[in-house]
Amino acid sequence: MKLLLLKFLTLTAILATLSCGTVDYAKKYPNMVANADPVSAGTIEVQLNKFLSSRLSKVEAEVIFYPRLNAVALEFKYELIRHRQFWDEDGRKQFALSLERYKADYEARNLVDRYRKTRAVYGKVPARVEWEAFKYTKTRTAFPVIEIGYRFREKMPFFTTLMRPAKVEASNGDSSDRGESSQISMFFTRAQADELVKLFDQDYLMGLLGAIHHPQLDEQGKEIDADPYREME
């Protein structure tokens, strides 16, 4: 009798564990386009505002596609803190359309040096940003608005995005004031913005998933870039 009871309790514990470990991906990720891990789409160069300075600092940002979110994150360091700025599909499309409007204004010489007027002249998009002060510290999250426009620096116009500050999301029921995310301005040359538009393209991103499942082989029959998945930090 005791043995039978022990077997029953063991089986119940196993079933409970399996049940808790099952993830309803469709419910958890309503925008999912593939049940796949994040993958690097490439890198770009962009200019950021230096803290308490009018000078620009060129940085390299990695472009990472998150298929379960159908979002692309620009991962970069700002003031020694690593940020991930997420763009959903609609936001990426607006970025591309805004760039075309900027190019038309540039060619028509319609650009004016009045940043308060031009910083959001091509619209606004909702976004998500994550960051950690150090590698093993807790991830902070906020949902800012990104303004798309342009700005003159040293008498040169740059296509710009301005991520406005947003309240940090509370976690685990913590409703205390956790401050705001950083305000971050990005300055793009037309060539840099063109490169990002290519990496933002939905067909290109979905093609990356096809390349993962159908890897290319070299002359010896070995996979080229056999482990394209990026390990999440």
C-alpha cells in the first residue's frame, strides 16, 4: 500500500512539473512569426549624443531579430550601459517611410535648422527599451516613445531618432518609483539609415530564419556559420 501511494505521488509530481514547464507560445507571444531564438541580423554605425556635450560619438550597434516578438533590437552602449532598443514591425516600416520623406526634403532643400520643430516631423512610434548597468545586474524595462525627424549639427543635417524618457516598469509587484529610462538621440547619415532600413526589412529578417534551418555548406560539406544563434546575456 505504501509503495502504491509512493508511486502515485511520484507520478503526480512528474505530471505537475511537466504541466508547469509547458509554455503556450501563441498566448505568451501574440506577435510571434517563428518559435525561434534571437538571431543577429548585422551591425550598423550610428552617432550618439555625448553626455553633457554637443559632440557626437560614433558607436557600433548590433541589430538583433527576435522572432517570437517580431521585433528588432538595436543593442549598443550609451554612457557605459548596454541598451536594447526594440522596434516592432510597424515601427520599422515607419522608419523606412520617414527616411524617404527626409531624402525628398533634403533634395528639395526644405530642411530647416529648428530642432524643436523638426525632431518629430516624420512622426512618433511606440518602443521598448531594456538595459543593465552591469552584466549580472537586473534588467530594467521601459516603454518610451521614439520621435523621428532630423537635426543640424556643425551645419550638417542628420536623420534622427529621439527616444524620450519613460517610467521604468515595476517588477514582482513592486509599485515604488523606479525612475525613468535615459533620453537617447541617434544621428544617422543617409548611408547609415539606408543600411538600417535593409536590416529592418521583414523579408530579409525572415530569410535569416530560413538560412538557419537550411544552412549553407562549404566545399568540404561543413556548415557555414553552423551556430548562428546569439547567446542571450
